[in-house]
Amino acid sequence: MASRRVMLSLAVRGFQSRYIGTGGGIIWSIVHPLATVFVFWVVFSLGFKSEGPKGVPFVLYFMTAFLPWHFVNEVLNASASTVLANRHLATKMVFPTETLPIVEIMTATVGHLVLLAFTMLLLFMHGIIPGLGGLQIIYAYMCAVVLSLGLGWVVAATNVFHRDINQSLPTVLNFWFWMTPIVWSIDMVPVKWQPFLMLNPMFHIVESYRSALLYSHPVWLDMSQLLVFWTIALLIGISGAYVFLRLKPEFADVL
């Protein structure tokens, strides 16, 4: 119970430290991602006249996938430095440092909900109402949480010993962004290569968000995609927990 209170306190403090004291406050949690969306909208929608599959406006196709990508991206960047930023807790054996990436997930969820509200508004403006299928957003969010937690444990623990992890992470995430069908469609990939896209766990997450918000069709429509995702996500989660718990006793020696 005490750990839960500390986690909640850290999440609140983390959110406040980002926005309290600024003129825009919580608005900044949406300004940065929306600036990115605006740039992509200008380049691809106005410049290249791009559209999503079946004539879906590009901004909707992009936004419904960028929403989970921004969440995972924010959690991983924050998790990489969370142990170092909380070294006063990490050096105390009584504090469960493995909860620090969970705190980053809780903090990022606030901004994620704000961005989700904007996405819903955008959908309504285009005459799209998700309906009951929209409830699948809970499943899609849980997929993003599980993947973020597993990878968060890995980057949080390894960055304590190898600070290059934090420096190289933005480059890795940028590469991962373009390898995921956020801007482009799976139809643009040759049929023989499409099954390999399932090996990217973000593929199932962005498609689940689109299924819930844009298409309102069941996320389990493609069971093979679902099974591959959960196999990979659970392997990452178990590996991440093992790496963190294995390195945790040595944190105090280098902090």
C-alpha cells in the first residue's frame, strides 16, 4: 500500500514537473504531439495529397496510429532515465525500483487521454462515431502498456550502466517509427513481405487503435496477428523483468 502511494505521488510529481510553472500548463501535453501531426498533415495531406486506405482522410489515418506511438515513445524516453532521476530511491533497498517504469506509464497516460480526447473530436468533425467498437480502445491501450513496461524495464536498468542507451534511444525510436505503418499503409508492402510486419509489435498496437477508433471492426479479426503480438510482448515483458531484477542489486554501486 505504501509503495502504491509513493508511485502515485511520483506520477503526480512527474506530471507537475513537466507542466506546472509553464504558462500553458497541461496544454503543452498536447501542443508538442499536435505540432508533429500538423507537420505530417501539411506534407502528406496538402503536399502529396495522400489518403489512407479506402479514401480515409490522411489526418485520421495518421492520428489514430500516432496516438499509441506517441504514448510508447514518451514512456520509453522517460523510463530510460527514471532510475537515475530517482537515485535517492534506487539506493534504498526497501523501495521497489521496478515500479519506476510503471510510474512513467501512469504519467504518460494523462497526456495520452488528453490526446485521445482530441482524436475523438477530430473523428466527430469528420462524421465518424466509433460506437461500441470504440471500447476496444481499452484492449489496445493495454497492449501498449504491456509492451512499454517490458521495454521500459530493459532501458531503465541498462541505462544505469551504459548511458549511451539514453543517447541512442531517440535514433532507435525514429527508425522504429518509420518501420511501423503509421504514415504508410500495409497495402504499399509486397504481399510476400506483409506477414513479416507482424514481427513488429507496434504493428498490432496501431492496427488495434485504428480498429477501435476508425474502422470499428473486431481486433481479433486477424487471430494470427494477435497471437504473434502477445507471444512477442510477453517474451519482452518476461525478459525485461529478468534484466531489471538481475541488475537491480548493482544499482547502488554505480549511482
